[in-house]
Amino acid sequence: MEKAILESVVQTLIYIEEASEEVLASECNYKAETCVIEIKAMSTTLRTVLEHFNSVRCGE
């Protein structure tokens, strides 16, 4: 169950990153670029935390 939740969160992060790229490509302005960079940084941090949590929970 927990692994499925973590995988779902990671998939959501990937979707957000891809959607952010589309916004950047269509809007192409400074605010959009800054937003995309911040979203990617947050998602990378969250993904790292989730992967660490998952490895600790799974005993890896």
C-alpha cells in the first residue's frame, strides 16, 4: 500500500514537471521560467525524501 502511494506521488511529480515544461514552452517569459525552476527543485527534493523514506521502510 505504502509503496503504491509513493509511486503515485512520484508519478504526480513527473506529471507536474512535464506540465511545467509545456508552460515554459508556451508562455516563454521570466516568471514562467522561474516558476518551472522552483517546481523542479521542489519535486527533486521531495522525490529524494520519498526515495530515502521508501528505502528505510523497505529495509534497503
